[in-house]
Amino acid sequence: MNIIKWLFETNLHFGSKSIPFREVLGGSLGLASAIFGARRKVLAWPIGIAGDALLFTVFLGAVFTYKDQPAENFYGQASRNLLLILVSIYGWIKWSRNRNHDGAHNSAVIPRWTTPKEKLILIPSVVLFFITSMQIFKSLGESGTWLFVDTWIFTGTALATFGMSRGYVEFWLVWIAVDLVGVPFAFKNGYYPTGTLYAIYLPFVVWGFISWLKISRNEVNSAPAQD
């Protein structure tokens, strides 16, 4: 059997619910990526890309149709996964270069807080990104409360992934904010594996934040004193 055809046609049945296997697989890869990211492993990026590619097809249900599933598009969620792939490629390259800098086997990333100058650039950029994205999704047919939620998940995920690539400690806090709205969004719209994944993410995200926070403090304490 063609593995691509099998992947797109296989559903898992839980009582009266039918869930595409690729949603479960994509969510599991996303969780694995988060764990590897917390441990600062470059492997986090290719695993995350594979998971996002699968979830992209899930949220464009009207394009990638499958039996007994709602043929509905959530452009924010689908765009989120597409953008994650692009940002993850950047993160993959950056972490790989950091690890092999000067021919030495270094840490892929050194966690740190954003500087005041970086905040002055990031905050207005994020606000503009959010407003622009909302208008685009609205023009594509989304409306109501879920338009705002879908846009935030898209914006927050993009910001968190970019922050992870740069080593910003705050990116874990953004992930927490995404999870808090992502869980009800997914369950309300029938994406149960994705909702479950968001819920499972939360303790790992908290663990990742604490881990990176400790590393960033150790880096500050071990830095040579400036005259």
C-alpha cells in the first residue's frame, strides 16, 4: 500500500469519534520537539518540521479531506504550521552553526533574556503582525471569537518559535499563553489529539522555562567581571 495514501486515509476510532492518525502522529512529533528543545538538542527542529507538515494537512480539512471528518478550514492553525516550518528551518540552521562554530562542539544555543533594545523592536512588530494576520484570516472567512483565538495561536506560536531559535528565555512564557487558549480551541472544534497535546505540553513548557532560566542565570554568574 502507498504509505502516503495510508497516512491520509487511516483514522483512529474512539467510540463515536473518528480521528485522523496523522493528527495523532503530528502532535506526538510536536511534543518530542518540545522536549528536545528544552534540552537544547538540534534534533528538535527536524522533528518539529515533520510534525508541523502533518498538522498542516489536518487543519486544511476542506483541502485534504478524509472520511468522517469535518471538511473545515482553520487558516490560522494551518498557517501557523506552515510558518513554523519556515521558522524552524531558520532555527535548525542557526543552532547547527552555533554548535559547530570555530570547529568546536559548542552548545546549540545559550539561553538569555531579551535586551531592552530587542523588546523595543519585538513588541510593536508582534502587535502589527497580529493585526495584519487577523485581517487576512477575516478576509478568508473566519469570524467571531475564534478569529481572535486562532490569530493569537498563530502569532504566539510564530513568536515562540522565533524566540526559541534566538535562545530567548521568554519564549517559554509565550508557549504557556498559547497553550491556555489552544486547549479549549482544539476541543471545541473536534481536534481532540491536538487539544490533548496542548494540555500535555504545559508541564513540559514549565519545565523547559525553569531549565532555561537556570542556565541563563548560570551564564550570568559565570561571565567574567567587567572593569
